Amino acid sequence: MRVIVLGSGVIGVASAYYLAEAGHEVVVVDRQEGPALETSFANAGEVSPGYSAPWAAPGIPLKALKWLFMRHRPLFIWPRPDPGLIRWGLSMLRNCTAARYERNKGRMVPLAEYSRDRLRELRIARGIEYDERSLGTLQLFRSEKMLAGTAKDVAILDKFGVAYELLDVDGCIRGEPALAHVREKIAGGLRLPGDETGDCFKFTNALAAVCRQQGVEFRNGTRIDALLTDAGKVTGVATDKGTITGDAYVVALGSYSPLLLRRIGIDLPVYPVKGYSLTIPITDPAGAPESTVMDETHKVAMTRLGDRIRVGGMAELDGYSSKLRPSRRATLEHVVTDLYPRGGDVAKASFWCGLRPMTPDGPPVIGRERYDNLWLNTGHGTLGWTMACGSGRVIADLISGRAPEAPVEELSLARYRMAA
């Protein structure tokens, strides 16, 4: 079967790899000149099954109001007459109940765990290196109240058998020795030892090279204009370089997926949520993170990637704007220098932003939709790197007529119609 994959971020490239492994002829199409040049380029570097949770959670509306008044706040909303944002926001609010949070996290964790395991297999089988480390994630709490609030997450981790450790201050420092210099700022932490770290850009490009060896064709630098349909099927992809045809089509365009799908009558509830990152050269290895440390106060992650510290986080609702705002850089610099003052040279950091494709309930959208040969693999939000290999394997299984090993029955777009 000839499969056309739209998008060469980590989700699209992982989809292409597993489709090729299953024996399909694969063509990847993307407007960028190479793989992983948008949201996959400089994300926080976390492969975090244990941290897979919906943003829509009990108490989030009240927290969001408080965040808006923080100097270094994790959330920014730019007022704009945007019906899509309003619908997405109202849907997210409806998911901020305990029952829906548990259901949605229950849909996310198994896929994330499955994906991490597929990543490990792939890494060994293909010898791919991407500054990976397998030292876990430390959620860092600055107050006893925040530490006590982990009970609901711990209950779900228990339910799905995800390993974790609740740590006091000394326990946090044993895993992250550089925190000894700021121990008075720490109340405790939740360590997720099964989590990993790595450079998503390096991984995606290394995997794309493997794909090319398998015969996958990459048509980068090609603008996707529309999907062509007839008689209940997609018949081709209209691009600025002509029409590309295949037997099946996978939409893995992240935040841009709804713009393409809307033209053929598919309403995909994905909204772009901008995140920012700094990439800082390490000057004192002993003063840098060992793995990923997530500052829960500011929702900022600090990850060691080889000889660099990647600092990523924040959520900015500003449509499809890619504007780099100096105030967001100031927040990232504040968090990393507050916890790791000796680790890196912030003055030499590179500053970046990307648009995360967020669903209002949290889980991605994976499955066939409306047209017999159209498949969606999108809406992974902040967890595209975490869920990439699992999602790619699942979509390849579905297209090949195999039963996926991960539970994906409730990840299709149909879940929104059922909830309406």
C-alpha cells in the first residue's frame, strides 16, 4: 500500500518508520526544508510517561486565575475574537472534573508507557543516539501544600502500575545533587524513574535517515494546500508542486491539522498552545541537572541534553503567532538560575518557541476519520516526543489491519461526538 504521511515532525517521521517496517511504500510531505523544524525542534526534551496527564484537571480554573497575576506566570492569554479558542476553552473547562481527569489520564498513560518501550526497542535496534538519558523525571515542589496535592496523580500511577517515589528534600538532592545549593527552596518531590530524556530534533533526523534507507521518500519544502476527496475517499493531496496520490493518508501536522481538515468538513478540536525554551551551554557539569527537573510552581522543565541545559515551559494562547516575547525568556532564565545558578551560561542561550497541538481533554486524536482511507495522528500537546513511537506504531498497525498492542479505542475523534 502507498501511504502519504503529512508532516515530518517526530509524529510524522515515527509514523513513516513503522509504516515502512510494515512493508508499505511511504511518502512524507512537509512545507519545511527538513524534519523536526517546528514543534519538534527544541522542546523540553522529556520522554515522560509518568508525567502524562491532561491540563484539564480539577482546580485548574482557579489556578489559572492565580497564575495570571504571577510575575513569572506559566499561563498567558491574549484577548482576541477567536471562536476556535472560545470553543476549545469551554470544552477544556468541561473536562476539569475529577471523573474526566481520571478517565483522560487513563487514556494517556498506557499509550505513553507503550511508546517509551517502543522507543527503547528502536534505539537498540537502530543504534540511534540523541543525547538520551534514562534517569527519570523529578517533579519539584516548593511548598508542602503542593506536595500533598499529588495524591490524585499517585492514585492513577498506582492504578496503571507506573513506578514512582515520593521524596523529601534529601531524597531530591540524592538524585539531583546540584539542588543542595538551594535546598531551602524545596519541600519535596515526586520522582518518576521510568521517564527518559533526549533531544527530539536529533532523534527525528536520525530516524528520518533510517526511513530513507528503508525507501521512504521525503518531499520537504512542499506546501500542502488541500486534501482532495471523492465518493467517501481521499483521492490526493494538492501541493504547490502538484498532486500527490496514494492509497491511504495520515495527517500528522500538529497544530496545523485542523486548518487542513476543516476544508473537508472535519472539525478537529486542536488549538495551538505556544511553549518557549532556552538551550543553555553547560559551564559547570556538577551544577547542572542530571536528568529532568520540573518546577511545579512555574511549570518549567529543566533537562540535561549532552553539554546543554534545555529549559522549556509556559502556555501562551496567542493563535498561530510565533513571536518570541522577551518576558517569557525572562521567566525561563529566572527559574533555571534560581534552581541551578552554577549550571550554565544563560547569556549564551538560544531562545525558541513552538506551537503545541492541544486537545481540550488531553489525549491525542488517533484513528480513521470520515473518509475510508484518511487517518489522524495528531493533537499530542506537550507529549508528542513522549508518545511518538507508540503513536507511530499504532497508526501503522491500524492501517495494516493489525490489532494495536496499546489501547486506542477511545482516542479517535468519535469521543467528542459521544460526549456531546
